[in-house]
Amino acid sequence: MKTELQQLLDEKYEQYSGKIFIENDPITIPHQFGFKQDIEIAGFLTATIAWGQRKTIIRNANKLMEWMNFAPYDFMMNSKEADLEVFKSFVHRTFQGEDCHFFIRRLRYLYKSGATLENLFGEGYKHHQSMAAAITHFREKFLMQPHLVRSEKHISNPAKNAAAKRLNMFLRWMIRNDPTSVDFGVWGTIPASALMCPLDVHTASVSRQLGLLTRKQNDWKAVELLTQQLRAFDREDPVKYDIALFALGAFEGFQLR
């Protein structure tokens, strides 16, 4: 039998998970595409800059798509080195031109080599059956080419207890397969049951108010503790409740009375 808390979260998930809410969320960027590789490239780049004002995130992510002629996969496969120069002028908060140029150059190299983002995350998950391992493996592979040390901070490291909010959000987008929700479900290598909850300021605040999280730090340990609680509500799809928790904080200004 559902608890009162689970019933609340289920209701908020149903209310806020539909595609009507796509327009004002960063997920609107990958939703411009229908081809799997376009979706994952657009989703990854959008998630990478997904902090700050949502309108600014969407505007800047759309600029990246424009510079790739709204064909990210084709750009990765067919662009010349000179086509990458424009990305050196990109700025989103602390994600500067040098960082952006490296990310685009690295993605281009990986796709031209026959890899995909799904492959890279999937390899780490396959060997260790954990999302921390999947993210860590991806991070190691992505950072193999020469780069500025400053660029490393834009790929969080759970091995150093980082919450990896943006990467967990990206993985939720790619892996959760609910036809009625905003998520894409285009990856089949990692089950939704393995996902970890993206922990942002709204999700963390609401989770603490509801008693789902007592740890004060927003770190990987907190992610593990919160996700463990959510699995008690839905073991196969625990991270669907991220949508409910985020919406309660961001859209409803949830406060316990």
C-alpha cells in the first residue's frame, strides 16, 4: 500500500512529467531531434551547461546547435578542423571557449572513431554495475586527449564524492523509457533501475523537508542515500521521482508548514 508521501510524489510525477513542460526546460534542446546520436550529443552538451538561469541555458545550448547546423552527429562526422574555431568564442558562466572547443573536438574524435556516448557510459556500467563506475569510466575516456586542467571540472567525478548532478540528469534523459514523459529512453545498455537521482538545489531542499534526505552536503553520498529512499517507492524506476521533487521546489516553492 502506498504511503502518503509516495502518493504525493506519484501525483506530482504524473502532473509534471508530460511533454507540455518541455518548452521551458533545457531538455527542449535535444527534443528538437529524432535521431539517437543527435539526441545524445545535443543532450550531453546541453546538460554540460545546465546551471544558472534556464532561459540562458536554453539560449546558449541552442547557439551550439546552430553552430553545428542543427545536425550534431553529421557535424561530428563531417566537420573539418577549421569548423571548430567558432566554439572558442563560446561562453556560459565558467564554461569558456577553451572548454567548449575541447568538448566539441573530443566528441568529434570519439564519433569518428566509432564510439558513442552510450558505448562509453555503458562500458563502465557493464564492468562494475554502478552509475558511479559508468560516469568515472566515461570521464577517464573523455579526458584522454590533451586539454586544459580547467576543463576537467565540467565533468564531475563521483570518485571524489561529486554529486554529478548534470551527468545524472543527462543519463536520466537518455535511459528512462516512459513514452508519456519528457525523457527519451534511447539507450538500452543501462537499466533505469540503476540510475541515480540528479541532486540540485530544488531536489535537495524538498527531499530534506520530506525526510527523504538527512545528509547536509549535496555530494555523491547524498545522491546514494536519496536514491536508496526512492527505490523503496519504485525499484525499477526510482529516478522518475526526480521530476516530482524538482517540480515541487522549482514550480511550487514547496515548504512544509
